[in-house]
Amino acid sequence: MLAGLFIAMNAAPLQAAFTERVVSDRYTGLAIGGYDPVAYFTDAQDLPGDPAFEAEQGGAIWRFRNADNRRFFLARPDVYAPQFGGYDPVDLARGAIVAGRPQLWLVAGGRLYLFSREDNRDAFAASPARLAGEAAERWPDLRATLADY
């Protein structure tokens, strides 16, 4: 009995698998800087999540402002998570992988997009269908170059 307790106490802690396919902190796995992805839709603001309301999904840890937002996200991450893993769609359309910033965002066509620069957000806002389409064409090949760890 003591041997089993000793083994259990010395077992390595479980570690979540993380991915670069979602803009996240490589050390903590925290997605999009800890901002609540649902708040962009419900509050029309970039608002930080609360560490008390976290969930792991898609190789990243997401934070939310409240339990309802966490529940909404887990029910439909395809709707609430930023498109292209939070990478800038304008840069993706050009063939470059550049992380979007949670403070530079736009909801277009019922989806959240993050941008690396204001110029990119403005260009996307002027032609969201075209740029989203171009980014979507390039995303599978670019996504394949990003690592899981």
C-alpha cells in the first residue's frame, strides 16, 4: 500500500499538449493573451478573461469573463474562436504567418478576426469576403507548418 502511494506521489504531472496553430503563449498555452473570445460578440469589446473561468480546447487554454461565456465557447468554438487560429488574415492572404493582436479585431460575417496592424484591419474591413477567401485558400498549407508541442 505504501509503495502505491509513493508511486502516485512521484508520478509526473499531466501536461496538456499545446499548439502553434492557435495564437497562444508558448509557455502557458494561454490563447489570445487571455482575452475572452466570446466577449467580442456579446460585449463588442476586447475584454480580459478571468483565470477562474478557463477551459482547454484545441490545444490552447482559453479564459472567459464568466461561466456562461465559457459554456457558449465550449458549445461552439467554431463560432467564437478567432478565425485562422488568431493569425492575421491579411498577412495569411499574402502567404505570411503573423499573429494577430487581441486588441486589433473585427467581427465580420459572424466570425472573429484578429490583426497584427491597424492597416491590415482597415484593408480587411474594406473587403472582408475577398481577403477571408484568400486567407482560407492559403491557411491549410500555412497551418501545416505550425507545430504541436
